[in-house]
Amino acid sequence: MTTLPLAREIFATTLNEALPGDLNVRPRGLVRNPRQGDGWVMVTRITPEDYTRCRVVLTAVVILGSDPELADELLDTWGVLAVDATTQAMPTIDVVLEPASLQVETGAMYGLTITISTEVEP
């Protein structure tokens, strides 16, 4: 079992190392002017499990770009790789990968979200 900051770091590092291309998934913080390959990890839920651990839901957002055809190709290429790498790198209770449409300062972008549930200790 790990801590929440370390779980975020492992999640981001796993995606950066597992997916081909020039990725820059950060363990925290949004990207102001994202480009293809940028991403970040967010904490979306923390619930108690018992006195010594919590279940956390982490969501990583990865930008696939503004071209819908290229975004589809990247989703096909990266999707299974991301799920497989994440489940091997850390103990997960649940993993879901979904396409996403994101509104950023420069306009609409396509992306993917990968959401995991895992346990952490204080």
C-alpha cells in the first residue's frame, strides 16, 4: 500500500513510460495551454475503508489533440496499453478508460480519461 502523493506519482509515471510518443502527464495540476501528449492526474474521490486506509479514485486526463481522426487512432493505440500498464504498476480495484472532449483556451481538444480506484494509507 502507498500514500496518496506517491499513488499520483506512480500513475503519472506509468502513463509517461508505457505510452509511445512524447507524453508529459503530471502527477498534479492542470496544463494551461495543453498540446497532444500533455496530461495531469486529479483526485476525484476519497472514501474511508477502515482506520488505516482509504480508497481513492484518481483520474488521469491525456490530451490526444484537436484532430478527431488522429484522436481515434491514438485512443485505439494507447487505450489497452494504458489500462494494462496501470494494472501492472499498482494495485487497482477498478480501471475505466473513456474518450473525452475537452474545452481549453485554444478551443476544443480530444482526450482520454483513465480512472482508477486504489487504496492508500495516511
